[in-house]
Amino acid sequence: MIRSATLPLISESSISAHDRLRLFSGSANVPLAQEVARYLGIDLGPMVRKRFADGEVYVQIQESIRGCDVYLIQPTCYPVNDRLMELLITIDACRRASARQITAVIPYYGYARADRKTAGRESITAKLVANLITEAGASRVLAMDLHSAQIQGYFDIPFDHVYGSPVLLDYLANKQLPDIVVVSPDVGGVARARAFAKKLNDAPLAIIDKRRQAHNVAEVMSVIGDVKGKTAVLVDDMIDTAGTISEGARLLRREGARQVFACATHAVFSPPAIERLSSGVLEEVIVTNTIPVPEENRFDRLTVLSVANLLGETIWRIHEDSSVSSMFR
């Protein structure tokens, strides 16, 4: 006679939320993911990432994630196409491994600048990327400082948008800079700069009016607001080739600013950004580690702040179904 073994019955409710939490990292920014894991008190999940001879990406999750809430950390920075494809493949691997929920944690969202058509026969790549992430199987997206806030509406899944400003503001507050004026490098960044100035003890606001003649080429025209004798803080979401920031800093100097600082969440730093930023026109360049900054791109006046605790706290609040927006009030 064959007797069946008696197995204990484990209900889903008996498995704690913490036990269901799994954190994985793509290859784009492993140090940041490791910091986030330390904040959460867990280890990064084991996985294999490799390339075939023709460049195709291979990903394998090396532990069971069936019924788990998976968080994948992968900024889509340079080389953006490789990073994006790796993210999509990892999401697909988690979906096929029966993960309960999959949250794509994208500290830097690439292709965000093409968020609308500005000329005929253009692609809206910010929307295309949203479609790809959703179709790959993501249940939710967490991103930081989108170039355009409207990108949240491109997704038909929950989207949490967080900001690097608390980290930047804490650093500036500790420096106790005198007579601060917050400067938006263009009209499109006024809302961002205004919110930054309000949290910086209601600092006054100035705006740089510029005319962009081509992609990554900016011609600075004039300053709207008083910067004479003040400490100017240029605030932007990213620094790419640094044309806007460096030309803006020179203009502020000509208008009588005593010191000029630059603050940005994303250090894209495409050539010739390093040469421009290290020329001495800026007192200090303050960025975060949403994108890794290699040693060859670091210079004396560069400060890189970590957003790991901010991302870790956001992940935990999402996982616990707690408020995320209350972190920024």
C-alpha cells in the first residue's frame, strides 16, 4: 500500500512581506544596487548576465522567485540601448519565473527627452520605451527625476516618480551658502527650480533665457532676475554635454554672481562635458549616483551624492503599501 506523506499547509498570509521581497541589479549600476540592498537589510539576488558572440544578452535568475515581489534596479544610461535591452530581458525572465509582482526601478530613464513631436516625422521614444517596459511584463515602475513629468502618463501600470532634490538640498543646507539665488537654466525647468528654491528657505528665483539651435547646442541669451553679488545655484535634472550649464555659468558670472554652483540629479556627462565642467567657471558641480561616474570622469570640483537610502526607503514603502509622496512633503 502506498501512503502519501502529510505535508504542512502554508497559507500565503503566513509568508511575511519581507520574505517576498527580492532585489536584483542589472549591470548598469551595481554599486548603487548594493547600497540599496544594505539599506533594506537584504542581499542582491543571484543572477547570471552574459553575452553571446554576436552581442545578444543572456539573463538567468538563479533562485526561485515564484510568488515574490521583485525589484529590478537598472538605469538606462550609456550605452543606453544595451542597458534598456538588458532591463527588458530581465523583466521577461522574472515574469516567466512566476514572480508575483515586478517593479522596474529606473534611477535614470533614458530616451526621456523625446517626449513629444517637435517636428514632422519624429518618434516619441519616451512613449515607445514605456510600451516596451509594460509589454515585457513590468507590474510597476519607479523612476527618479524624469526629464518630463508627463512621461508618467505614458504608462498604463502604476508609476512612482521620486526626486533627488532632498539629497541635494541637505548637502547645500550644510554648506550654509550666503545670499542664494536658484537659477533655472531654461524656461522649461522653471517649475523644478521653483520647487527647489521654495525648499531652500524660499530663496529667490532667476531664469536663463536661451535659444537652442540644434540638439546638444545651446545659445544663452539673458538672465531674468537679480543675481548680482549672490551665490547662484543652477538646478537641472541632468547634465549631458554641459553646454547649457557651462554657458549659463559664464553668463551668471558676467551678470555679477559671486559664486556659481551646479546641481543635477543625473550625471550623463557625454563628451565634452568634463572639459567644460572642470574649466573653473563653476565653484562646484553636485550630482547624484543614479548614473555611475567612472574615475576618468571625476574632477576636483565634482561632488557625487548617494540616492541609495532614498531609493531603498521608496522601495520599502511600495512593498509595504505605504505612502511615497509623504517622503517629499
